[in-house]
Amino acid sequence: MTILASVQVTLPDGATLELADGASALVAARAIGPKLAEQAVLARVDGEVRDLRLALPDGARLELLTTRDRDDPDALAVLRHSAAHLLAEAVRRLYPGVKVAIGPPIANGFYYDFAFPEPIREEDLAAIEAEVVRELSEGRAWERVDVDRGEARARFEGEGETYKVELVDTAEGDISLYTQGDFTDLCRGPHLQDSSPIGAFKLTGLAGAYWRGDERKAQLTRIYGTAFFTKKDLDAHLERLELARANDHRRLGTQLDLFHFDERSPGSPFWHPKGMAIFNALDDLRRRENARRGYSEVKTPLIYDKALWVTSGHWEKFRENMFQIPVDDGQVFAIKPMNCPGHMVMFGSQLHSYRDLPVRYAEAAPLHRNELAGTLHGLTRVRYVTQDDAHIFCTREQIDDELDGCLEFLRFLYAIFDIEPRAELSTRPDDKLGSDAEWDFTEEKLIEALARHEIEYFVGVGEGSFYGPKIDLHATDSLGRSWQLGTIQLDAQMPARFDLTYMGPDNREHPIFVVHRAFFGSLERFIGILIEHYGGAFPVWLAPVQVRALPVADVHREAAGDLLGALGLGGVRADVDDRDETLGKRIREAELQKIPYVVVWGDRETRDAMAVRRRGGQGVESMSMDSLVEEIAEQSPLS
């Protein structure tokens, strides 16, 4: 009697399904029902995404994603990965001699990198997109085959696909190929069964990209695109993109006269007076709250000898991102990209008793990082960085209280801007300093702090700094986009490298711990995010110009100027628009500048009865100057 081998899988509702040994998720779907099999796009096996065609392990938990799961990130990723392969097929057909590189799904879409025989332009994307749409109308099905490394290498070498040959040579594990139409790609998958779930496809842009992200290697052409299960979802996405373009901080920064960039100092913003008003308001908030929480403001040098960076560990780990300054005697100095080593030197400049601790240093110094030119992006990726930096030197027993204080501080701060941060616990990287036992302790302390504050988090495995684990704060703006902002890091390594200790009650030296923390992250990035978050319509306390006075006629200019001076004495940022333009045009200009209050000053206005127009309001209301000053002050978190 022959006993057939079988596997058993558990479905989301707890039911079990027995299948022949080697059965795939697609076979499981067919066993449940033909409609499910037809609509299936992806499998989750024990929580991990898996191609429908792969054999299921015995005892696995199986979840099948279908075209009904159109908002599921994993379902969208497999759809877009398949769309990227359709793009590569179309490009190969339209541009003989092109070489294909890689094409992964990314947030909100996908890209594929190519080496074209001749450069292409943005205008060429329409023809490529039309070819992909033609492929979709014909229909495509994906076939997967596992091959040995030699066969895969010979295939791509014969096709002249040098990038694929390199990928075969460096790939780990089994080699698999996916074919649709007349295009075969080296790929781990997963992929759709066929192209029918792709209800909408759009190419969105063109950019340069270095092969494998290495500027020393060939520069390729990257084509960006996106795909959705329905056209309705694509239309909603394009509408969000249009809103994002309208609120792009680079465009609004020019429109509102906040800052500009110049190629004579790439990646370094030139802050105009109005932009500096925002910068200073945030810095005032930083200083006041630091003072309330026991931080001492310090100032440390910008340039240090190489030896300092060797001691801190940054020379080995970070020197390619540092601006270096050679001097005549052979010494090398570097402009600081972070404040931590300088604060270590400051703490170590004197003996500290346990009675002195914790010591909290705060500094918002200019930092410089040699970011690649291709990665610079407005205020969100710059070479000149101003972090709201702080370092807390504490005993082992004080760690919990200091972490609690940091988490309370950041919650208070982000609530001012209606930003709800999400936490990522970034754990030990491969190039960490220190022992696993030390990292076990510091990681556990961060986990316990998150638990005490009931903060949900996801784990970024290996994403910690080389000297310690960290809690990275990610925030979603009003357009639903995610940004990394602040960080809280717990460090036992750098203070040890600087031989920092404190004198305990037993008259012995003990190791010191350091909490690194920055909540804005950088003032440049935070302001860029706020510009887009508010669409340039800043809350009153943050607005560069809070009140604009508009004299109706020449005879009212002097009174409007006097009002400007009085408002300034009341702590209000105000200006006067007395240009020889119509009143209506000047009112419209104030609206475009998103100024919270506009005072129209004519024959009947006095300081006790001013004609005030509120931003976004309809009509005019009468208000005294004192009432206006008081109302503005009440809206400030600094009041």
C-alpha cells in the first residue's frame, strides 16, 4: 500500500487544509474555491510574503491576498513589481541595445534602471507608457523557473546583459527567472499570476542613478512609475501628488520669500528674513523648553583634529561624509557633522561627582555633512544642518528617568504641530562597537521605556548607530507622507572611548551613560516639513509676518507706519504694504502670502477700532490693537 505524503496548512479562520506534498499556495487557493484562485495575487506564509507558485511547508499558516486587498501594502508591492517587469519588456522592445539593471517596488510605485544606448528625455515616457498599456491590453502571464547559477550566467552573458551577469555572480541562494511575453528577468519574485489585476499604470518621472548606489560606478537612467488595482486609486494618488507639488516647500519657499539655494554653496540654504523668523521662533521654543527641563546651553568648536574623530569612532565609520581640512604640517582637521564628540570633551574637562548628575548639554550648532550632490533635496536633505542636539550624561540608575523625560518632551513638542510620531526601535548594526551583552542592556532599556509610555513601535533590525541603539521618530504630515524626524539614542560606547567616568558615593570611578537626543532632527528639515504640512499657512505664532497693515491712501501711510511700530513693541511681527497698487490687489497679495491678519487703515480706523481681515475668513471685523496683540500672544506656545 502506497502512502501519499501530504502537508497541512492553517488558514486565517483557524481551519486546516491538507494538500499533497509540494503543493503551492495557488493549489491551496484552488482547493478552497476557483474564484479565490482566480483573484489570488500573493501569499503570506507564516507572516512572510511568498510567491503563489512556491511549495508550502508543512504546518504553515497561510493567508491568501486577492484583488480585493487593493490597499494592502504587500498586495500593492507585488502588483507594482510585476508592473516594473512590464516596463522593462516595453523598453527592451522600443530601444534595441538597452541593458536592464534592477526594478524593485518602492513606496507609492516602482522604478527600473536602464543603460540606454542614447539618452532619453521626459517626453519619451509617453511612448513607453503607451507600449506598456498595449501589453496590458494583450495580457501577460508570469512563469517562474528555478535554474542553476551557471545556466543563468550563460543566458545573460549571451544576451549581453552585463548587469544581470553581475547580479547572478553576487546573488545568494537559489536563482530564479520570471518570464512574461518576450522578456525574461532574473528575479526572486513574488509576481502576479497574470497582468489582469493591474487596473491602472502610470510612468511618473526620470532620474539618474548610479549602479548599486555607488558614485564610482556607471550612471544609469531610472524610470519611475506606479500602478494600482483600479483607475480610481490611481486618480486619487495623482491628486495627492498634485497637492504635494502645490505644497512643495521649495516652491513655497520662493513664493513666500523664506530661503533660496545657490550653486556656489550646494545644499546650504540662504535664509531670508522671513524664513529666519520661523527659524528663530522654533529655536526660541527649543531654548525655553530645554531650560524648563534642566538643560544647560553650551557651545563647542566647529573644527577638530582627526584624532578626536578616531577616538569617537566616526573617522572609521563616517569620514566619507565629513568635510576634511588638511593643514601645512600634515595634520588633518574636519568640520563637525555632529555635536557628540565635542560634548564628550566638554564633560571630560572636569571631574564629576554622582551629585552633579545628570548633566544635560544642549546645542543647536551648525553641522556640515558631505552629502552626495544627487541626494540633495531642498531643506529635507542638506549639507548644512542645524540639529536641536542634546546629550544627557547620567548614571546607570538614572537612565529610566532620563528616557522618560525625553519621551514626554517629544510628545509635548510634536503635539504643538499636530504631529503624531511613530517609533522605530533601531537595533545593533553589524559594525557595532562593544559587546553583545552591552547592547542587550541598552536595547532593553529603550524597549522598557517605550512600554512604559505605551508607544507602539516597529523594529529596524541593524539600523542602530554604531555606538548604540536608538528610537527614531517618524511623523506623517497632512498629505499622509512619512518623514524621519527626531531620535533618542542610548550610548555606553562613546563615553568609554573618551574615558568618561563619574565619582560615586563609594569614592570610586564608575562608567557614565549618554542619551543622545534631537526632536526636530534638524531645523532645516523640520521647517521644510512644516512648510508642506501647513501649505505655507503657518499657525499665527510661527507665521513670518503675523499682521500686515494696508493704508487705503497716501494720507494714511503715516498712521499705518505708527501702527507698525506699536505692534512691534507688543511683540508682533508686522509690516506695511503701502505700494502704489489698488487696495484689492494688495489684499490679494496678502492672501497669497498667507498672512494671518490684515489691517486695512482708512479714514475711520483708530487703534481702538481697526478693520481686521482674518486669513481664510469672509469679510472684515472691528478690533482694537490691544485685543489683536493679546489674541496673537494667546496662540503662542511660548506665552
